[in-house]
Amino acid sequence: MSFPEKVYTSKELKAARTLIDQGYKHELSIDGKSDFTKKVKEALEHLKTADYYEYLQTYIRRIIEIDGMTQLRETEVSIWANKFAVDNPVDAASLFVQKASSMHEYMQGKLYYGGPAEKRSIAKRVEFLEALKDKSKDKEIKEECERLLKLWKDSSL
């Protein structure tokens, strides 16, 4: 059984969920200009450092550069991102984790958008930043994680 091209109908969702439950991982692809692709690849390295790359591969198939608003395209199992969303690779990596968390909830049939769902996906993003800060050996990456964690803490007050 191959992963459905779209995950929209209940049949497609069931097939996707079955494969994921069996350990399916996507061959993650990046579509965009060279600078975008370079920044996304840097972000993916941070995901690997924090041991979140497989999590992303489980729920996201493609990261695509667009000119519009960055968003999860759940039926396409993709993240549409603009160049500004990936400008900071540490923040981009945490954004990808947040979108993968929303995709996970979509696959489980849960309400994956709105207040409580947004809080859960942000908590996953913060969890990633903590993991990256702990596992990275790069002082600048650790400092950037601390800066972003402070912003998330301040914005949740």
C-alpha cells in the first residue's frame, strides 16, 4: 500500500493512518529557490540534532516555498512556507515541528486548529526548542533557543 497522494476523504485518512501506525516515514522533499532550500536544509539539521527529524518525516511529505502565508496544507501533507518563515533556521525548525504536530492531530481525527489545538502545537514547538538547546553543542544555537523560548514564554503570559 502506498501513501495517498491526498489525505482528504475518510478512506484516504484511514490508509494514511494505517501506514503511519506501521512506521511509515516520508521521503521529505523541498521545493523552492536555492536560498529557501538551503535554509530549510539547515532547519532540518536542527531537527536531526534534537531527534525530531523522524517526527517530521512521519507527518510531513513536502516543504514548498510560496509567496503567500505560511501554512499547513493537511490534505497535501505539506507545509507551504514563505522565505521569511525560514530566514532563521532554528525558528523554522520549531515551526516545522508545530505544523507536524497539527498534522498528527489531523491524522488522528482530532480538532487540529483553534485555541486549545494551537496551545498543544505551540507546546510541541517549545518542547523541540528545549530539546535542541539541550542537545546542540553549538553555543549560538543554544543562545537562539533560549531567545526563542523567552519570546514564547513572554507571549503566553
